[in-house]
Amino acid sequence: MRKNEISTAVESLQNLLVSRATGSVEDDAEFLRLRKLVLDQHELDGCTPKFLRTCRNLAQFWQFIKFEYASYAERRQYLWDQFRPMLEFLERGGSSPSDGLVSRVIEEFDLAHVQAAWKKALDRRATDPEGAITMARTLLESVCKHILEDGGVQDDSPDLNKLYRQTAEKLNLAPSQHTEQVFKQILGGCTAVVEGLGALRNRLSDSHGKGKVGVKPASRHAELAVNLSGTLAVFLLSTWDARNETSTN
């Protein structure tokens, strides 16, 4: 489906829900059609309103919205705010290229905790940058711990840098394990990405309290953190899988 058609569907769904939330009667079949169309666009997973996933018909939506906000004005503003990330996302040209690939690879490994971290990172990327940055770090931590545990190494350390160094050595991805300059440079860059994500999480995420003058991340910071962590997570998991296949052949 073309981006302009998706944008039209999102806007139509927003308008239908605003109309229903402010007292008008709307067609439930049309809501179901538009809802399915929007939820089927997996590039929107990171910015789809939570209520749209849980409210499966207009009756459920009405029960949700009427108790959540008393006035029509509040309901309109809530819905505009909820739909804004999707519309802005589509106006920017759509999803990050890595979203679908990362999701498919992570699903193939069937690791519930890793899937949950990636899903939360995507869900929060547009609407909760601080939470998304926290989950980007959690994703890499979960992947490293999975690989280490699967390889017989037990380490419950909360230090991501340490976990990554151990994982890289286990996978022969540490820069010191290579002599070719190009590999040392690329693998050193991966190490720098992990260190940078840890620092970004400590500086900008919701994992620590802030003083009077706190630095708030923008959605672009969250997008960078989530995209980097997702790409690196796929690289680590794919490398581990390839090494396991080689050892069994």
C-alpha cells in the first residue's frame, strides 16, 4: 500500500474516533476496516496508540474514552496527540529501513525477553523517547546475556560494557582478536556504539532521576538509539547462530 493511502487511512481513523468520542454515531464496520488496515502496517508498530490495539470495536473504544476524559475538548486533544506520531512518521517518509528486518530476525530466535525489549523500544520510540532509550539498552543487555548463558557463561552484571566485551570475545568479534585493520576498525566501532548507548541511556533516559535542569531527549535521539541497538542485536544473534551451525556440521 502506498504511503499516501496509509496516511489517508490513519487520518480517516482519527476523524472517525474523534467523531465517536464527541457524541456522534459511527459505523463499526468502517472502524474495523480502518483499524485492521493500520495495524497491518508493521512500520507503524512503534507509534501506534496502545488503545487502538486493545479496543477491538467502537463499543470498547467508547467505554475507554468516556471514562478516561470527561469533556469533548479533552477527548479531541487526546486523540490528536495519540495519532500525531503516526502522521508525522508517515510525513517523514515511513519507517526506518531496519525495523522489519530486526523484527523478523528477533522473532526467528523465539526469545520472549528479547522480543519484549525490542517491541517496547519500538512502541516508545515516537511517544516516549526516554523510555525507548532505556529499552534500547535493555535489548542489548538481554541479547548479550542470552548468548553468554547459551555458551555456558553466567554473568548477572548490570554493566553493559562488560557484558558486551565478554560476548564479543565469545563470538570472536573483539577488535583484539583480528589483525586486519578494516575488521579492527569496524568491530571497534561496534564497541563504541555499545559504550555510546550506555552513556546516552545514563544521560537521557528515564532510568535515573534528574535535577532541576534535566536534558530531555527528542524522538530523533530515541530513533538513533533504537536503530543502533536493533542492528547490533541482529548482528550478535546472527553471528551466534552461524557459529552454532558451524559447530554442529
